[in-house]
Amino acid sequence: MSKQTSKAIDAIQEAQKIAVAPFLFQAVVSLRKLGIFDIIFSMRRKGGIGIAAIAEQAKVSEYGVGVLLEIAETGGIVDQDENGNFELTKTGYFLAYNETVSVNLNFTQDVCYKGLYHLNDAILNGKPEGLKELGNWPTIYEGLSQLTPEVQKAWFEFDHHYSDGSFQEALDTVLRGNPKHVFDVGANTGKFAIAACKTNPDVNVKMVDLPGQLKKAIKNVENAGYKDRVTTHEIDRLSDNPQIPAGADVIWMSQFLDCFSKEEIIKIVSTCAAKMTDDTELFIMETFTDRQQFENARYILEATSLYFTVMANGNSKMYQAGVMKELVEQAGLVVKEDIQVGLYHTIFVCKKK
């Protein structure tokens, strides 16, 4: 990244914004939840709306509306005219109605916010010290099926949002050689298995994941009508000797390896390599921080690394492409193809050396 010089007055302004950033964030959460953004936006063609009218419609005190809108105005989220009427700025509009922004905001608020208070302890201890705000599990993965509906919704929407745009292209890439047996390692909700069965009537999928997650995934598979072509294999990837069956034509990992430390990634990929033939292909799809077209995408990914630190497991992160290639090679495989998919993703096609 290039180094930029700035005036001291500008630098301290940015520093002060960071110092009180949680206040503005929580004000935005309230403005969304109370429907105030919607009220203001509905009056955009009528010259905006004043605090008293907003308070009446939102059934909130004028005081409450006022303190929220004061910081929102200073934060560039709303504008107020000379008559005291408010309208959304472009930033305010995106905070209220942009899908990607909403997914990120809900994930931050519902999954991470309370836990982030424990970030310093997580850094010192190498453990997800903020996870206790959600439940008592060693990592968040054991607890996914037990999270409250609101937290689950925010977690899965965040997880799926960044893969959905690349999903069909990735699926076509994985199935391009007409494989008969596909192993989906880190099956999540079973979405990939269902889509693979729907796309190719000859494919069989084995979902490999933790027991609690497989229970939910197989239920989704059954509801979709593909129980006869999808099987499961329970695994604890972090056990002393994790095993997967042999027989895969293709092994698929989507946004999976970033959930583990470097040492754990080598262990997981080595487990796959041990059961691969010379013809087996391992597809790894990730959002690498150094492969992003837009600076805000890299910023979100680096923030996600802190989620892994404090909430997920205490030792993983979003990686750079070169780092992942090196880990794959240490596990006994080689990256044969490097494919850009959609806006955010890269697929490594790996084979035995």
C-alpha cells in the first residue's frame, strides 16, 4: 500500500472518528431498527421530514430521534436543511438499503459486537475469547447448529452472501469433468450438494463435516429430494488423526480453509492428499486478501480475520494467495490451475505432485 501524507488537522479528525466509531455504528443500528431510515427515505420527494414528524411515526421521543440524527448528520449519514428537515445522504442510503452493507452490518452487530470487547485477550491467549458471549464451545463451528435464530441468520447470510455471486460459476468449474463422486468438505447447510445433484443427475456427493452441522445439512438434502445420492461422513478436522474415505473424483472446499491456522490447513490438505489418486482433483475456493479489485473488499476481509481471532477459533484468518499455495505444496499437492471466479473468489485446482 502506498504511504500518503496528510495534514495534522485531517489526521486527528480521522483518529477521533475511530476513537468514537462504536457510537456511530450503534446509532446506525438503532436508526435501522426503529425504522427511521425508512421514514426519512419515504419523504425524499417531499423535501425531507423534521424530528417531530419522525418521532410521531416511529413512536419514539423527539429526544431519542434527535440524538441519533445529530451524530448521523455529523457522520455524513443524513443531511438537514435550513427548515430542520432530514434526508438520507448516499452513504445513508447504502447503510439502509445496500444488501452487502446490510449483511456486513448484521454480522458485526449480531455475531461479533459483544465478543469484540475480548479481542485483546484473544490476541494474548490465542483463543476465541469473545465466543463466550454466544455460547460455551471451543470454537464457533461446534456451536453453529445451536446459535439463536437471529445470530444463525446473520452468520449464514454473511457466509453465503460472498459465495452466492460466484456459486454457479464455481459449481460449473467443479463439475466440468463430469465427476461421479464428489466430496464436499465443510458441507455447511448442504447447499452445494443439493446444487450439484440438481445440475448433474449422475453425480453422488459425500458431505464431510462436524456431526451437528451434518444433521442440519442432510435434512436440507432430504427436503430437496436427493437423499439417495448424498451420504455423510463425520469428522473432527482438528483431532489427532482425522480421516476421510477414499474414492473421490473431486474434493471440494469452499471458504473452508480460512477457518484454520496454517498448521491446521497443512494437516487438513494432507488428510485429503493421502486419499487422492493421481486423477483426483482438490478444488479450493477462497477470498484472498490480495486478489480483491476494491479496497473496501480487502478491508472487510481483514476485519473478518479479527472475527476468526476473537469469535471463531483464535488462530485463523483470511489469507493471501501465495501463502495458501505454499501451504498446499507443504501438504504434498501442487496448484495446477489458478482460476478467478466472480468479483471476490479464486479457485485453486490441486493435484498430487
